[in-house]
Amino acid sequence: MLALVAGIGDLMTRDVLAVAPEDTLGEAAERMVERGVGSVVVSDFGRLIGILTERDLLRAVADRIHSSEARVREWMTSEPITATPETTPREAARTMLDHGFRHLPVVDDETTLGIVSLRDVLEWTLKESGAQL
């Protein structure tokens, strides 16, 4: 039986990589590779305005854009769906599955507190169920 968790605030990655909307896709991709992450939040003066993921970068490459010229604002998902630290892992997983994405920013008002991935939720589920990883 799964143990109760207060919310995804316990699962989220707090050290979130943020980029600016005017950064180039190349700059964002380079930072993502350096940090080993699959998404970045896009912030404008500390306010979450979007998310850029590996899928967005793949779409840009497929469109044959030049990564040193294309800007994050052109390829990001604007006004992303978000969660709060109190959102349960089950609710977070359902949101990500229903909308077809793998990363969910965790916010308080418009301030990004962290990010949770489908992998984070899956690992928690397996640990709580006693499954061997």
C-alpha cells in the first residue's frame, strides 16, 4: 500500500534551471546538456512565463532553424500548466499524462519553486509500492 505524501513539494527538484525568453535555443540547449536536464523554465523578471523542453528543441531542429538565432520565446510553451507543492504525486502524474508532457513546474503564485518529472513520480510510486528499482 502506498504511503501518503504531503505533496510533490517533497519530490520536486528545487535547483531549477531558468533561462530568459531572449536567450537563444543554442544557449538554452547548452545549459540543459551541462546540467543533464530535459527542461528549463523560462522566467521574465522572476516570473514564470514558459517552459522549454527537449521536445521543443527537437521540433526546432526538425524545422531546420539556426540555434544561434532562434529565441527561446519562439519555441517555448507559454503559460505552462503548473502545480503547487501540495499537489499529490497522483494528481501530478494524471496532469502530465492527460496533457502529454513529462515536466511540471511547481509554483507559488508566479514564482517557480521547483519542477517535478514523470520519472520523479514513477520512482516514488515504485519505492512506495516496494518494487525493486
